Amino acid sequence: MGSLLSRSGPASSYANVLKRRASPSFESLEDDTSRKRLKEDVNDNAIDSGSNQNLLMTQHAFADDLAQELNCGCCSELCYHPVVVSPCQHFFCGSCCVLWIRNGGSNCPACRGISTSVTPSRPLEAVIDVLLRAYPAKIRAEGERIQADEVYKAGTPLRIPTPREASPEPNLNQNADFARPCPHCLPGNPYGWRCPQPIPDPVSDPDHAWHFDDGTPPGHLYCGNCENLLAIGAPTTTKCDMCQVSFCGVGVQGRCIASPLQSQHPHGISDVGDLIQMPELYECFGSNTVEVEYLLDYVTAQGLTPRHIYREIVTNLQSQPTGFKLLIELELFVDLHGVAPGVDPNPDAPRTKICRLCAAEILLWGLKDWWVRERQKGYLDESVSKRKDCPEGSECSKQKDLGWCFVFLRRAYI
């Protein structure tokens, strides 16, 4: 008997003969499985698409929450060049904090707690940078950033001045029609001296009371600080040689007095913190905040007080041939007080006594020239002291351009 191969065709034909079809039950199972797998694939794709959408929504929500947490406590916008107040750890835009201080702020803008320092926050700056790289739409407007950069130099520490104690309330004359006796008018007063022309008490002697419509009672003037009547010849009475206003010496201790030039305190300027919150300081330098920051850093580093600077300015004026004559001719001391001044008996007379308000005027008037002299002592870093003079001088139109002011020296504002 011959082999099977010898009776049939090619091998493929035998393959077709030997290959069995799947049973009907198996074919049905295969179709169901394929449809199931197809359905699972479709469902998986739908789940993946939904998951991506949910993830994207979650990321946007996270970015919104993070941006909300990084809002400045002053302007309620995303912080720009953030600074942190110690010890409370509240943070703000650097420019917002500067404006808070310039407007008289003496504590944390958020909690009103007394603060010791304000420092730039590199960690917060880094977090904000990462947020803006992922979501650039959250960046502050360009105009806002330009304005902020004009107010605050990034990376600069700030100082919040300590609150000043309130001045004692002046004992103002309560009677609107009649003058009351001054401290030296009454017999047996505790000051050991009595007015030769005492003012009658309107309560005990109404028939002889002095009516204000008749002017100032003879032998008396009004104190430039407490604005009460004073006896001109009393041992405690002093007169400022600058503004020609008299002071009683007994109303408010340390304030109702014209002191010798070198021993007076400039009114309202007891420490560097007081200088920081004075708009007049920036006006002295033509709003050149760069130069003001150099001045404040120098004064702080050297441990100088406003009173020390005032004394040096006075010493320099006294060494000049004209002394204080120029300041008087400029009417620097006119209308500083709420009372009428006396008459200057001799404009060329020596000036030995000064009140607190006039001392403050001298400090602010001479601060620029003092700073110029101080820079020449060589204590400043060369990057500051060797800046070139501005070719435009005091007429420079770029005095508020911080980039320009970093390059050029004092003649941009003097």
C-alpha cells in the first residue's frame, strides 16, 4: 500500500484536510470574548480621558489655592518681591510695605503687632517663580511691576519705626472770653517768682477780668508749645532766637522751652525710625530713594542719631561767617507755631537759643550738605562713594529713575 503522500496533492492540501473547524460553542465564546475586550478597551480609553480632565482641573484648582495663599496682605494680589515681617511672619509686597512705612505705619500692616525687622523672603520668591512658570497668566500687570520697582528695590531689608509715645495733651486755656492767670500770677505759686502785672482771676474777680478782645494781657505772651499765657519776665521763660517765639518752661517739661543750640532735640525726630517715615526726608533728596537708602544704611551702621546729625549741622553753620543769617533771610522759621512771634530786635545778633521746631527745620535744611561732607570721610563702600556726578546736575530729569540714580552721584538731586 502506498503512502498517503503519494495519493494526494501538496502538503498544504493535507493541512486543509487535517485542520478542523472550531465547534459552534467555541466560535460563540470567541466572539463574545472579543466583544468584551473591545468594550473594555473603549471603557479604559474613556476612563483615561476623564482622569486626565480631572487631573487638569485639580491642577488648576491647586494653582488658584496656592496663588490665594501667596496674596499680599496689603494689596490682596499675588506678592511681588515679597518681604516678611518679624516676628509675626506676615508677608507683603516690598513696595506695599515701603508705602505703609512712608504713610506713618509703625507696626505690621496685617496684625498691627510691633515688629523688629522686615526682610526679603527668598523661599517665597522661589515658590512664586515656580507658580508663574507653570501659570504665567497669574503674573502681575507690567505697569504694576514697573511702579513697584520704582518704590522698592528687590532684596533690600526694611525698617519699621517703633511707635512714638503720644505727647502730653496741652493744658489749653478753657475760657473763651477772659484770660486766666498764668502760672506765675498767683501769690504763693510753687515757682518762687510772681508776675509784677498779674492777670485777675475771672472767677474770683470778674469785675477786673481781662477780656481777650483787648489783646494780650500786659507783661504776658503765649507759649509756643502749650499755648498758655506766660509771664515775660519769669525765670522759666525762654525765647527762641530763630522764630522769636517765647516758651513758659512749666507747661510740658522738656517741650515748653527754648534750649541752647547744641542741647536741643529736633521736634519729632528722635531716632532713625522717625526719619524713615518723614516725607520731608525724601523731598530733601529730590525723591531720590536710592540715595536716601544709602543715607539710612550709613546712619544705622555708624550708630548716629538725628540729634547727632543736628549738632554737626549747627556746628558747621556756626563756623560760617554769616552763621544763621541765610536761614533767617530764607524765612525758614516763619509760621512754625500757632502763636504770634515777637519782634527780632537785631537780625545780626548772635543766636544762642532754639526751640524744638526750629531745630527740626535746621536738621532737614542742612541734611543734604551734611551727607555730602560725610561721604567724603571715606567710610562708605567704593561702589557708593565713587559714583560719577550726574552731568545734568540739579536739573536732571531722571532723578526718579532708579537705574540712573544707582550710577550717578549727588548732583542728580542737589
